Amino acid sequence: MTETRQPYPVRIDASEDPSVSRGLWLVKWLLLIPHFVVLFFLWVAFCVVTVIAFFAILFTARYPRSLFDFNVGVMRWSWRVHYYGYSALGTDRYPPFTLDDVPDYPAHLDVAYPERLSRGLIFVKWLLAVPHYLVLAIFVGGGLWLGMRAGEGDSAWDNGTTAGISLVGLLVFIAAILLLFTGRYPKPIYDFVLGMDRWVARVGPYVALMTDRYPPFRLDPGGPDPGSLPARPTPPPPAGEPAAGPPARPVPAR
């Protein structure tokens, strides 16, 4: 019997751009300013929608579909911006200004709509996700800083403005330097960065009450999301070749 993996309802896919520019990453922060402005207001709306959805789930055990689709669109837009920008530098194609999925864009995010949600879990999801927060603190900033501060004792002075070190940011910066001088984005770095981005993106919908499935503690590297797919079946044999059968029994010597 073939064992299948139950798909996770949050799917994050990306395809690597083989011809990323050597130096465009130096000005992407400037090119993305219009997106940052729009996303600021979209995320304010996202928070308001999540509060409304909280009460809708509390009384009906359902997340209103129109609100759900809007929040998925905000996360989808953000993922495209992150993938173009400094969370991956995975493409030079400018992100579109839309909440909808763009089939030919190299970054995709989708969340399966749940027909019913737990009324009780909406009160504790933020707490249940604390172990993930500790992991994400290392991925996106804070965790490495906390580790260094713990060894400095009370003699270290802190004015409250020191930022944590992001492992994603550090690896993307290394990739950017290598890209600048060699014109190549190292595939192992790309795969690992995308795995961390995927982990972050899976936690968001859970905390935003969009799924009751707890995010897996698993780093799924690479472009296509293996954590949201069933185990791949054995491919059929090439045309003209017989299907593989049970091994032939050895003929005893006479």
C-alpha cells in the first residue's frame, strides 16, 4: 500500500529565476516603495478583518468566505513582494498590484478554505504557536540577538533600539554578494531560504484563525511545496516497456 501525506492547507510555491540580475537587488528597496505603502493599508485591513472573523467563528464556526479570500489575497501579495525583495531575491520580475493569484508569476500562495472551524481554538492559537515563534525569531530576526545578549550579562548596555539578526536576511545577503560577483545564486542557499520563508508563511494563517491544522515543525526546502502535496505515485514505465512486476524466482540448479 502506498502511504500518502495529508496535504497541509497552506501552500507556498516558487520557481527560481535562472537569469537574476547581478545588481538589481541594490535598488529593489526603492522599487518596492509603492508596494510597501499599499501593503501598510492592506495589513491594517487584514487585522480588522481578522477581528471580525474572530466573532464570526465564535458564533457560527465559519470564517466568512469573502473575508477569508481578502486575507489570503493580502498574504499572497506580501509573498510576491518578499520573493522579489530581500526575503528571497528569487526573481527580477516586478510583483503585480493585485490580491488575485497570477498564474505566470513565479511565486504563489494559497490557503484552502475550511468549511468549519473550532470555536474554542480561536482563544488559544496565539499561545499554541509560541514554539513556532521561537523558531521564527531565528529565521526572521531576534533569536540570534537574544542568544548573544544572554552571554553578555548585565554589563551590556541596551537602549532598546538594537535589532536582531535575521538568518534569512543573512543568507540572502550572502547570496546577493555572490550574485554580484559571480552572476549565480547558489542553489543550496536558495532552497534553504525558501524553506524558512515557507515555515514563516505557514504559521501566519494559523495565528490569523484561517485554519485549525497546526503548522508542521518541518523545513521544506526548494520551490514546489512538498509539504502540501501527497506522496508522489510511482511514475508509469516508458512507452514500449513492460510494467515492473514481482522479481522472478531463481531457477534451482540441477
